[in-house]
Amino acid sequence: MANIKTISEIEVPQKWETVYEVDFTAQAEAAWAGDGAGNQRSLEGVNWIAGNTAYASSISTTAADGAKIVMTGGEATNQWYSYIQTGPVIYASLDAICTAGGFTYNPSHTIAIQALCDFTITTAGTNAGYFFGGLYVGDGAIGPPDPNPGGRWYHTHWYGTEGSNLCYSRAGGGPSPGDGDNIFRTSDDLLPTFMELVIWPGANWCSSAGTNTTFPDPLTVSTGRAYGNMQLIGPPEDIGQSTVATITPGPSPEFTFRPGASSGDGYATQVGMFGSYATHGSRDSAGAMKFSQFRVLRRNT
């Protein structure tokens, strides 16, 4: 973002700087062939990886829909819940994104990730199913619980079923059943076209979701808002209050996602988009989680 001038003619930097932006609808039409770095795709100078591809009918970029995760009844039930991390995901290293933006990510930075999205249950089926789509921040450890990946993560996401459109924020991860089961409903009636996660220093974060069709400045959308860390999620007025339950993501948790090339460097932060389709009664529904644009911003100091 360009600087602005005050009355005294002194230039003052604007609060946020866009460091990376990708228009998924403008990328080559292609699919991620499988999980992991061996199937990564370079988009606007950053390598993007798909995970849990076996739980999706397809994960691809198209001119019509952008980055698209399609899920049908032909795949096994999947979700992001507690220590289960099987929902299809597309993600990139935050370190790599910041490097592409011309700076080195460090724990003092405040980072915003935003996406323009379109979530649709394309086939309602007998029971419609439980569909989820949204933004992902985590350490890149994903997969079924056996063997358990032990990853840590948090989301802001849409939840749709049988005509209901809800928004949630959720944190999870840890090596044992029940670890990281932490959730907060942010809206009772919202089909979002925009989602945001702001990553504060020290593993704190906040989320928002709205019906914007273009990118707003970070922290200006008040709907779908929650604040949290890896122990607690809730509305701003409840943060720090003893009435809000705290649930750790593991018996010996590390709460901070840190800069670094791998999780061995301290839960290196990955960012991206995800979807999931959990069985509700009969598994005969289908859904598409579409993301047309994605951008990352850094708050100026």
C-alpha cells in the first residue's frame, strides 16, 4: 500500500502492506495429483501443496472457479476435529510467502490472510451431509489419526447442512483423542464470500467472515468475528474470563507457530484453504469449496 501524507506533509505508512496475492482463476487449469511436496505447484512464485487428496474427488485450479476442492459420497468421511485432520487442504509455507514478498517472516510480525470464496452443496442427497470450507493455519502435519500426525491448527470456516449456513472458528491438534476440541460459533446465518484470519505474535489470532466480493482492509469486517489462541476461542468480551473453558491441544503443547522451514524448526506456519465432508446419515451428497483469490498482508510497524 502506498504512503499517505498528513496535514504537515509528512508521509506516514499505511497500516497494511500486501506482500503476496494470487488470483487462482488466472492460473493454469490443472489438478494437484497427490499429497506432499512431490506434487506441489508453483503459483505466483510460491509452492502450493495439497493434502488429504484421497478424501476429495478433485483438487484443482480452473478459470471458472479458481482453486476448487470437490467432495462427493465416493470418498470416505473426513473432517477437522480434535486430533482428526483428514479434510482436503491446499496450503503454502508462510515463510516462503513472506520471502516472495521481499522480507523474512519473524515472530514479531502481524500477518493477515484473506480469501474470496464460494461454498456450495451441489447435491443435497438424503441428509445433505456436514460440509465445511474455510481458511487454514497450521503446522502442515495432516492426515488420519492412525498413525496420528499430531499436527496443530486453527480455522475460520463455513458449516453448511440441510439449508443451514453457519460460521465457526476452531482450534485443534494434539496426539490423543479429545485434544484440541475447541470451537466457537461466530454466526448463525451467514454464507460467506470472504474470510480472514489475522495471525498475531505469540500464537494469538482473530477471524472474520462476510459477504464482501472484493478484498477489504484487514480487521474492518466485524461479522464472523472471534479471537483465540491454541487454548481458548471466544468473543472479545470473554477473552481472559474464567467462564470460558480452556482446552489444550495436547498434554505438552507448544502454542506458538514459528518461522522456519519445517516443523522441526518449531511448528513452522503453513497457511491456506480447506474443505471437508463428514457423513450425516447416508453418504450421498456432494459439495464444492471454491477460492477465487487469496492474499497475505503484513501490518506495518
